Amino acid sequence: MDIRPSHRVEEMKEYWFAPKMREVARMNAEGADVVSLGVGGPDRMPALEVVETLCESARKPGNHTYQLAGGIPELREAMARWYKRHYGVDVDPVSEVLPLIGSKEGVLHISLAFLNPGDKVLVPNPGYMTYSGVSRMLGAEIINYNLLADKGWMPDFDQLEDIASEGGIKLMWVNYPNMPTGASASKELFRRLVDFGRRHGIVIVHDNPYSFVLNDNPLSLLQVEGARDVAIELNSLSKSHNMSGWRMGMVISNPEFVGWVRKVKSNIDSGQFRPVMEAAVKALDLPDSWYDEMNEPYRRRKKVAEKIMDALGCTYAPSQQGLFLWGKLPEGVGDSASFADRILHEARVFLVPGFIFGSNGEGYIRISLCASEERMEEALRRIKEMMKLNSKI
């Protein structure tokens, strides 16, 4: 009997990080003590009162049953307050916000709600791998648009107009502060994106999880007048509140778009754990001082990351925002995968090669700030030692 998986599984590639993390785990089991500066999951705790709210709620017998896919009203109201307070955007908590089990889930749900097989999707190069992975899974046609260093990692609207003139584009994925490059957005960029979407009938989806990390001016695409007619924004508590493992995100848009996503979501999950939702309400109402305290370690860690880039001979933009530092490799060191593997096996430091984010990421490397300052200093020491040894060969 020959049982085969679906064509999508046969054609699907395993998420790059999965085998690489198995390799790191094997090295650690052999005593390597690898310093991991790869994954962008915050290593610090959420606010104590958020954890206490979770624990208190979990002790209530009635809080362990199924929940609605749309989440509790208190959570949607807290998300609307958060958008008003920090972005100046008015959101109807009943019809324009939908809680998600992380914004990564939202990439799938939005794609399921809008895409038919054969529809074209604009995906940034370099960009978050999930945009391409989900689009490919659903049989959509991926059209990459360039983000290049000499344009500040901003979209080239001349290229976008050429692509759009051929027709068939349904969605465009956008992400600022950008991952992996750390480039920051501007209101003018968002205005041009909304105008582009409106003129061509393209839904602009802005993935916005990094706007509170090393960024004094959080922006939302929905600040643009009329944006909700054609735009969707994803947001998350993973990075802004150190809650990546809690899986708490949101989608914001007009009632029709949110309704379509809600319909998809209601057929896939049975809601989130109520204590997590109640704790998220507490997190969203934290004072501004929370973000200042959260960012202080990242500022110190970024300085160490810059020293690591310097030790490797890489160049980088100090103005980068978000949880990573993106650097250009020096000439003559080979491709980014080989360079990262060399650092992993010779210095026992795990860095991410830029090629995994698309062809325009080749020649770059990414350092995560999600490790303690002490571990980052250890990574710096090891890399300096490796470079010194190699210079003597």
C-alpha cells in the first residue's frame, strides 16, 4: 500500500530554523555550550502583574472551558485602547479587532480568507519566511518585490507599479520596523502604500510586531486616512510584552475584512485560554514606563552586537530598530551560509545567515538581541579569539 502526503507537503520545505536548532542541540549535548544569537524570542519575563493575573485567573474553575474564536470582550476592548493610546487610531472593539493565537497564525488566516489558488501575492525580498511559506502552501503565485540597501530597504514603487500593471495581485505583505533589516517606516511610506493598494485593488497587510522595540515613535499603517478600506494590520504581544510563548496577537481592519478572517478562524480553533486573555488585558494597559524598562537591556545588548559585527568585519546601520542587528559581510568571506556555519563550528556562536530571508539577503548576517548581555559578551570573546587564531594561519 502506497500512501503519500498531499502535494503541498511533498513540495514544502521544513522551516529553516528547525534542522539548524537540532544541530545546535546536538552540539550542546556534546558539550559545545553554543551561544545562540539566532532566534528572536524575548528571553526576559513579562511584567510581574501580568503573570500574577494569569495565575489568579487559572485558579478559577470556570476559566478552563472552550472560548469563542473572537476572544473575550475585555480583550478586544483592551486592544482598542492600546491602539488609541499608542498609535492614535480609533478601533471598534466589536467589529474591527480580532485576537489571534500569535500574529504568525494571522498570516495563515488572512491568506486563507483572501487567496485562491493562482492569485498573486507580493512578498518582500528579504522578508519573513512565513509570508512565502503560507502563500506557497495555498497555491498562490509569489511575486517578490525588492528591498535593497541603497534604497534604505524601502519598496521601489517604480518596480511595484510595473508588477501591478500586469494584474492579478491580491495581497501585499509589508513589515516595518523591518525584519530582518531593522529599517524603520515613515508616515509617507505608509501613505504611498495605501495609495498603491487603493489604485490597484490590492490588500496591503502590514505585519507590525516590532514597533515598540528600540523605537521611540511607534507607527501604525492605520494612521493613514482611509487605510482601513484596503489595509489590514497584524500586531502582537510577543515582542512588545515579552510574551512570545503565550501566543497573543491581533488583526485590525475594517469590519468586512475582520469578519472574513473571523470566519476562517472559527473553523480552525476554539479560542484562547481565558487566563491568557485576561493577562493580556493587564499587559496592554501597562504604563509607558514598561516599554522604557523593556528596552533598556536591548540598548545595552545592541552595543555588544555592534562590537560582534565589528569583530567580524561587517558593516551595519546603527539606526536599526527591532530585536536584531543586520550586517553586511566583508568581501571575500564566501556566502552567508558558509560564513555562519564557520562561526557556529569554530566559535560556537549561532548567527543567522541572510540568504534564508531571500536572495537580497545573501551577503548579510543577522544577530538576535534575545540573549543576556553576559552571553553576548561571551560570544564576542569567542569570535575575537577565533578571528585572532585565523589571522595567524
